[in-house]
Amino acid sequence: MIRVIQLIVDNTSGVLSRISGLFSRRGYNIESITAGITSDPRFTRITIVTSGDEDILEQIEKQVAKLIDVRDIRVLKPGESVYRELVLFKVGVGADKRQSLVTICDVFRAKIVDITKDSIIIELTGDQPKINAFIEMLNDYKILEIARTGIAGLRRGSEGVVEIN
Amino acid sequence: MIGADAIVKCLEKEGVTTLFGYPGVAICPFFNSILNTKIESVLVRSEQNAAHAASGYARVTGKVGVCVATSGPGATNLITGIATAYADSIPLVCITGQVDSHLLGSDVFQEADITGAAESFVKYSYLVKHVSEIPRIMKEAFHIASTGRKGPVLIDVPIDIQNKTIRDFKYPESVNMRTYKPTVKGHAVQLKKVNTELARAKKPLILAGGGVILSGAVRELNDFSHRYQIPVVSTMMGIGAMASDDSLYYGMIGNNGKSYANLAMQESDLLIVIGARIADRAISSPDLVAKDTVLIHIDVDPAEIGKNVGPTIPIVGDIKNIFADLAKENVACDFSDWTSHLDAYRKQEKARRQPRSGFVDPTKFITELSLKMADNAVYVADVGQNQMWSCGYYVAKAGKFLTSGGMGTMGYSIPAAIGAKKADPKRQVVAVCGDGSFQMSMNELATMMQHDIPIKIIVFNNGYLGLVREYQHNTYKGNYSMVDLSGSPDLSLIAAAYGIPYQKLENNKGMGSIIDSFLKAKGPYMLECVLDPMDTVK
């Protein structure tokens, strides 16, 4: 089971290592982790995608909540939340096949951000299914490198807003 | 006023009167400032033992224990002591000196990333970056260490911060930590369910863990158990929560516990786990317990509940408060059939171990020793066969039983006993160790002589690392590896070298009178007991 957890943490030194250290020493999985400052510079929002059975996921939430730097922890449930990930693809492609690749990018609303004689870099933003579908389409081409940011997420509506002060 | 003065001032404000430590250049400003106060610094002989001594001190006073070491090796030596305290939820504040903050990260002399290294063994850690933060950090550290699930907090202070001038020192009245608010009061709806289940139960059982002692709820536990006549078993850390001669106490559970305690666990229909982790050594297969038993798990740490076994009724809160709330309602119940059933089990218990004559029988010795000890005495058990025997045969009265339960750290008993004796000099304090664990901390004999902390020491000498030898006997068909302690010193000469009175007990003959003179002696005393090298726990 995959679960997306959102944390609001104090922007103290070492906070990210405290959180990732907890995951590694207790043997929890991290599929992806992203961190960035919130509208208030004292706090950081961390989005973690993790996996495990129900008992493990419950332990993860409890153990993370115990960390003193963690102000708020909540699960971003799929139906109630928006997830986005940004991916950069470097594809080895010459002039002959370039046009067909551009057509695929148009369909996925991916942007071409760099181009050389024998490669292009594509920027794609989306949720996991969209990114996976795009990767599948790229399998006909030569993918040289992929850089993924990991998922960032927010709960929909004004209800789930974390009040911090 | 400089940073070091501020730290000392904060310790005074927290009511600290004693600390255990070892100096080095990076913590010298602090040890210079401490001279101007009434706080007594006990110089240990190795930093690990500063943490153990602080742990013994904390467990006797109920207050936060303080230990102080220098940067680099001083700090890394502390780690085992910190981890030991963490595993048993003992409140400590550990202060380490650190290299100049401008040099951090450049691998200068005696630099170690101690906050990073100790991260998984502390409740929280601080690296002080500005001198103005000292009062807040100290206040928070003592608060975090001593509330909720207790544990060690580390404060790493670079030497330039210790030397920097602090303006307007003001110790905060209270802490303001939005992210740290332990639940202390049990949920009313959940508490109601406890009484409902109690009214329904035929075979209830309380499993008391170290949390009962840490929250100061020993009396409340006894009141609750006696009020409804509910039998009680304990974990290793829960030993001492109930007196051994209490008819409702059925001993320690686990693979080294009493068989009737384990039978009670298996047969009970309502198991109330209080302040215990349900760890692997206590319950070998946690799934067995919960199958058709109603399980109530009470703990101050929500993450312990459901970690090893899924409870029917989880209750998060401080045990003392929860007992007080439970007592408000009265439940009509009668468990006399159940307790007499358990009494029959208790009568059938036979020792499987068959000691050879000609040596001191440690089980007989421990029973006799603890019976003769003062009612409020502190018994500190080390780790190894001696710990298993101590757990099985120590007779609990109104005193304290200290040991390293979670981490099983050898060498704990002597420094922890020093801390305990320092905390309450009038109390009788006895450390019981093996010849292996003794040699892990015998350097601390100097500490007790220097600071006049007269603890009493029992050394069970069997010439082996006995518990590992027993394991190798059973698991590796007697192929012994690394367990022979040949080359150990003559303990009478060791005692003489430190000026400690010494006696040797070769066998059971005269045991009683030797224990009497051992306990009556005014100052420190070492008693060596010669054990059968092949003696076993089981």
C-alpha cells in the first residue's frame, strides 16, 4: 500500500536528517521525499511517499509524530488531494525522429526546454499515472537520463489547511 | 556572564545538585564555571559511566540525571550510556563540549558530530549555535527529558559559545513548545471501557512494566490490584513495582521468568498491560497473547501501542493519572477462583536448574541477600547470568531494583550504583555483577573512593562470560568461543589496591553471616562469590 504523508516541520538544522534517519533505522520505505519552505520561513513542508501494510503505516505516522520538530502530520488521501511531480527527461533523438517526439509531448502537455543536435530535454509535470504513461511512450526512444523531483501534494479545499503560527 | 556561566545557572535553576562527568579542553569553560556553585561534580573514570551514574541517580531521585563530557572521544564514549538510558526511558540531560563553531565540519582535533551520532538514541538533541539560546534550550531539554515518555536529551555546546558573553540572562518560567505536548490524561471513553471489561472478565491480569515505576504510580498499581484482587505479573523493568511477598504478585514473565507468570498470561481473558513495551524478551510471540484475550494497553507513548501487538482498548496517558481516573468508578467483581487457580500453578513451580554442591548457589545467595537488605535498599543488577538470577530470585520489598533492561549493557551496575548512592547517601546500595561485567567498569572503584560513595559490590565469579557460555553450550554443542575469562585479576588484590574491604565466599557454608557482615560494614565492601563455572540460568 502506498501512502502520501504531509509534514509541517520546524525549520531547524538537521530536521531532514532526523526524519530520513527515522525511516532508515526503523526500516520504513521512502518512495520519495520532497521538502520546501512554506509561506512562513520558520516552517518546512515535507511530502513523503511511503509504502507498507496497514500496521507499518500506522507505526510510521506515530513515530514521525513523536519527533519534536514535527508540527503537523497528515495523510494526503488520493480522492481528497492533488499530487504533482516534475520530471526532466533527456532523450537521445536526432532530427529524423524529433517531430514524432514533439507530438507526444504536445499530447501530454510536456515542455521541451533544451535541444541539441542529438538530444532534447523535456519537462513534464503531472501525477504518477500521467508520468508513467509518458515514460511508456518514451520507451520507443532512447532515454538518456531522468531526473524526478518526487511528489508534492496538497489537500483540496480550504478545510485541510494547516494552521501554523 | 559567559555562556558557560549561563549553563551552570540553568542547572541551578533546575535544582541540579550533582552531575557526573569527565573534562577535556572543549568543556573546560563549563567546568571552570561550575567551581563557583554548590553543584557537586563527580569525576568518573570513563564517560560511559558518567551516563550510567546519572541514570542511577535519576532512577533513585525521580529527577533528571546530568552528565557532562568533552568533545570527540568524550562525547562518543557517552553514547552507550545514552543508548542504555534511552532504551529504559531514563531522563538524562547530557552536555558535551564541542570544537569552535567556526571550525565545525572541518575534522579538527577532537571533533565528532555527536548530535548526528547519537540521533537514534536521544529523545532530542541540540547543537547550540548562539549563546542567547542557552536558557531556552536548557529549559526545553529538562522539560523534554522528564515528561511524557522520559529519555535522554543531548546538548552540544561549542567552546566559543561557552566563552561568549550573554546579555540579559533570564531563565524562562515555562516552555513554549507547540510541537511537544505529551498526552497525560487518559481518554474518558476508553477508561470507561476498562471498567466495563473488568466487570465482564473472569480471569483478568495486570502486566506491569517499567512505566509504572517511572511515572511514580507504584502505590496506585498496588491499590488498584488489591481493590479488585487482580493478579499482577511484571516485565524485567517492572520488578519492584509490587512486593515479592504480595499474594497477588505472580512474578516476572518471559523466557527467563516464572512459568506460572507465563501461564497466567496465556490463560487470562483480560490482559491489562501498563507501561510495558511487550518486547521480544518478555513475550516471544506477541500474536499469541491477543488472539482471544481482551487486551488493554496503557502507555504514555502512543507509538508503543500497537507496535508489537494490536490492543482491543488503547489508552494513551500518564499511568498515575489513569489509575486515579479508574478509581473513581467502582466495579463489582470477584476473581477468587482465578487467583486460587494461579496459586496452584505457583505451588507447582519447581526449579529446573540443579546446582552442584561445593560452590555458592547464586539463587540461594540472591534470595538471602535481598531478604537481609534494608527494606528501602537499592539493588543494582548487571547483565549476564547474574541478571537472570537476580530477576528470578531478588526479593522485592519497598526498595528499588535497577538494571539495564532494554539495552542489556554490561558494566551498568557499578556506575549506576554510584549514582544511586550519591542520590541518597543514607540508603543501602548493592551492585551485583559477574566477573565479566565487573571488569567492564572496575575503573569506577576509584570514583567511589575519591568521592566517598560507599557502595557494596557482589561479584559472582565463574571464570566465564556465563550467559554466552550457556548459550554456546545449548546452541553450539559446547563449542566455547571467546567466553573464557582466564587472566582475570585476583579480586582481593584489586580491592586492596583501592583500599576496599574484601571477603570471599567459597560455598554456601556461612553465607548468612558473611552477608550480615557485608551489609553491616560502614564503608564500601566487595564480596566475591565463587560459582560453579558450569552453573546455568535454566
